[in-house]
Amino acid sequence: MQPEDIIWRLSERLNEFLLLCEESISHLHPKKNSDLISSIEECERLCRTQINVMNRIAKRY
């Protein structure tokens, strides 16, 4: 497996996770589940950071 393949696979999984977070939030009640929504949003931010890291390294390969 080449570095490009690994970068692509990781990027795909991160994008899938990001979509899962977004979909999950849309199914939650804004007031009743505000603490869970907040936690998912934090995971989303972390995922976006990981995606940015993978995008930067992808430019090198």
C-alpha cells in the first residue's frame, strides 16, 4: 500500500465520520439533547482538524 492510498483511506473515513456527526445532530432535540449536541460538535471540530492535517500531508505525496 502506498502513502497516497493510506492518506485517501483515512481521509474518506474522516469524511464519513463528519457526515455521521452532522446527521446525528439533525436527529436530536436541540434543548433536550443540548449536552450531547455540544459533545458531537466538539468531535466535529476535532474531525475537521484531522481532515486539515490529512489535506496538508496529501500535498506532499
